[in-house]
Amino acid sequence: MKNVNKVPIWFMRQAGRYLPEYMEIRSKNPDFLQLCFNPELASEISLQPIKRFDLDFIILFSDILVIPYALGQNVHFLKNHGPSLNCINSKKDINYLNFKECLRKISNIFETIKILSSKKGTKNLIGFCGGPFTVLNYMIEGGTSKTHSKIKKFVKEKKKEALDLLMIVTELSIEYLKMQIDNGANYVQIFESWAGLLESDEYIEFIVKPNKLISQEIKKHSKGIKIIHFPRGSRTNYKTFAEEVYCDVLSLDHSYPQEMLSLLREKNVTVQGNLDPKELLGGAKKVEEKTKEVLEKFKSNNHIFNLSHGILPKTKISNIETVIKVVREHETPK
Ligand code: 1CP
């Protein structure tokens, strides 16, 4: 056998709208959240990209917004519009009872994980939650936002309330991840998709501290679990994040500073990423070129191939196949 390493591969949002087999199930299930709470269908959807592409990681089919739902907020996904939540302003506006009760509301998700765990074979199974600030962003904005003006104002003008709510979301997320691990996930990813909205002290308080607490508590609960962090858009703060927060894997977008790669080598943290999902809307030749560029860029680091953000709904399946072929043919010396 040759002395070589293979780069493992999966795609953020690999289970979703670019797949006709997902759209077929979705067309018969207009309520997206109820689909997330249907263990039979949710496990089938999680396995769709594995059956089609034989990827190395299965990710649970669910959504980060099950946490506001569990806390008693009204959460709906409107057709072609994204999520919609009733707006809240303080801790008083959520009528959660206790974390056990909250988790009971979403306990079907753990049944999905059990099914996936029994079918995973040699694949890895990723459980996930949103980063606490990202979840708070949706809770305060009431949905997708271009300006994020409400959350920025909330953090500045009602800091105490913001930190109280952030702590509730953080503690519930920890319990939620522990349950996912107990039911069979061997990786967890924390999607802090809106980390890039904050700078300096706010970045420390709202991004670093809660993510650090999640890592500490998860490692205490289960040493063997692998933790992937994704503080998207962190730019130079990627360094602060890696220095402060325990990560087994750090997912990078395109904003990271150059010196990250040597820092991550020193800390023995695996790099995940970072092909731009927009490339998957174009031609095959370019996709091949860009995939090779990513492999080259991270060749001296431990690397899990992925995108810099989720797969877009208009992605061509043939382009996904091209990426996988290039990555599978690539070998790095041990
Ligand atoms: O209409 C549909 O069928 C729903 C589309 C969809 C899907 C397939 C949504 C709505 N969520 C998901 C699944 C999902 N979401 C997964 C599991 C599947 C997989 O990854 O393969 C995961 C991990 C998520 C995570 C998620 N949801 C994030 C973090 C990652 C990211 O994209 O930044 C966020 C921010 C959400 C919120 C969300 N869910 C869905 C929408 C349209 C949105 C809003 C996105 C936005 O504000 O732009």
C-alpha cells in the first residue's frame, strides 16, 4: 500500500434543495419544521447525499432554528421566503419552562440520530446546532435580514438582556448537543454563521465566550467527540477564535488571515473548507481548477474538504460530482 492520505469530503447543506430526491419529499411535506421532526423522513434525507455521492460524513437533517422553537418562540418557514419568527425583546418574551421540557419538544431529532447511527457504518455522523449569537440573531431579527440592524441595536443598547438571552441559548445548545452525542453523533458542528457582524469586545463576549463554553462542556461530557467550529466571516478574529476556543476542526471561509494555516498546524487543528459555493453554479473546467486550488492551499494542513458556506439551491449535480472526483483522485504524502 502506498504511504498516502486521502482528504475526506462533505458539503455544508449537502442534504437540501439542489437534490431532486429532496425536493420530491419536500413537495409532499409543506411544513419544513415538521419534516425536521419526522425521524423516518429526516433520516432518509440525511442519507440522500451519501447514497448519491458516497461522502465521508453524514449530517443530521434539521435546522438551527429548532432551538428558538424549543424555547417557545413561533417559528415558521415560509415558501421562498426563509424563516419567520415572532419578534422578541427580552428574556420575558420567551416562555420556556426548563431545558428538559424544551428538549422534550424536539426529542424526535434524537430518534433521527439513532436511526442514522444504526445505518452509518464507517461514515462519520455530524450533529449540529447554531452558534448562540447566530441563533440570537434570528430570534431578534424575526428572520433573515440584510442589515441586521435589530440585533446590532439590541447588543449595543440592551446588552444585559442580550447577554441573558445568549446564555439561555448557549446552555440549551450544550444540552442539545450532549443529547445528540448520547444518541450516536461522533462529530458536532457549531454554525456561527453571523460571527462576522461583531468586532473587538463584542466579538469576545458574544462569539468567543459562548463557543468556548460549548467546547469545554462538550469535551467534559465526551472526550472522544470531535468538535467543528465555523465562525463564518471572522476575518482577523479567526485568529482570536482559534487561540481561545478549543476546536478539533476549524471551518474557514475566505476571510481568514494567511497566518491561520501555520497557527492551526501548531495547534494540530484540522482545516475544513473552503471552495466558494458560487463556483458550483458555473462550468466544470473552472470547478476542477478551483477544487485543485483548495487542495493545494491546504496541502500542509490536516484537511477536510468542504465549501466556504452552504450549497446553493441552483447548484448543478454534475459539478458536485466533479469536485468529489478531483478530491478522491488527490493524494497527499503521509
Ligand atoms: O425550503 C426548504 O426546503 C428549506 C431549506 C432548508 C434546509 C434544507 C433550510 C431553511 N434549512 C435546511 C437544513 C439545514 N440548515 C441543515 C441540515 C442539512 C445539511 O446541512 O445538509 C443545516 C446544517 C442547516 C443550518 C442552518 N440553518 C444555518 C447555518 C448554516 C448557514 O447556512 O449559514 C442557518 C443560518 C439556518 C437558517 C435557515 N434555515 C433555512 C433557511 C432558508 C435559513 C435562513 C438562511 C439565511 O438567513 O440566509
